[in-house]
Amino acid sequence: MKHRKGLVPALAVPVMLLGTAITTNAAETAENHTEQIVGIIFKWIHFAILAGLVYWVFAKVLPPIFRRNADNISAAISKATAARAEAERQLKEAERRLAGLEQEMEHFRGEAQAQAAVEFDRLRAMARNDVEKIRLAAGEIEAAERAARVGLKALAAKLAVDRAASLVAKEMTPAVQEAMINRFVQSLERRPN
């Protein structure tokens, strides 16, 4: 019904133009009046057939095609809207995760700094302990060195005494012994005591 109401005014203008053209043509050619009427009738029949064909194409064939195209477009729009909504949801989720990721990074950074500070303090304490151990070991080494020097001096003195004793033993003959005793006795006699 809607198609017919829009189609009637659209067809009225061509019909009027055709009628005017036929009437003008009939007036100019004053030939046989009967032939003109038959010609006019055939032209109107021809026009009615063409108009009916045009009406059938516009009223019956094209609306389902347009409706199908409109449905396809509507379905595509619905799919695009759903895809856009999903993309927006994913974008919001990604933004939320990104914000959470930045917070996690800050948390991990803080933990890493705290652990690094603890590790630094532990290493510093170990270094201090090692320095103290080295100082104690240096003191012990100095004491051992002094003891070794004293021992070395005692050993050198003992070796010197032993060497001297062996030299004296080699050089000490009974005559030398007697001479030494005589000198000693003479030195005692000279003393006033």
C-alpha cells in the first residue's frame, strides 16, 4: 500500500507528458483521424504495459532486494557494534592491567631496593668482620714473627756457643789448659783482696 501511494504521483507526471506529446502530435498531423485514434490507443496500451512493468519492478522485485540489503547492513552494523563493545572492553581490561602492572612494578622495585639495602648491610657487616679477622691475624702474625725472631736469636746464640765450644774444644790442648789456669791463678794473686 505504501508503495502504491508513492508510485501513483510518480507515474502521473510521465503519463501527462505522454498524453500532451500525443495530442500535440495528433494536431500537427491531420491525417486520417481513425489511424490517429488507433495509434493513440496503441501508444496508451504500450505506455500502460511499460508503466505496469515499471510498477511491478519497483513494487514487487526491488523491495525484497532492498529489504535484504537493509537486513545485511543492519546485521553488519550489529556485528560491528558488538565488536566495538568487545574491543572497548578489552581496552579497558588492558588499561586496568597496565595500571596494575605499574603498581606491581613499583611494589617489586620497592622490594628489590629493600632487599638490596639488606644485602648491602649484610655485606658491609661481613666486610667489617673480615677486616677484624685480618687485624687479629695480623696481630697474631706479628706475635709469631717476634717469637720467631726471639727463637731465631736463641738458636743463633746456642749455635754460636756450640760453635765456640767446639772451636775451644779443638783448640784446647792440655798445654793450653795449663797455661790458662796459670794465668788465672796469677790474676787472682794480684788482686788485693
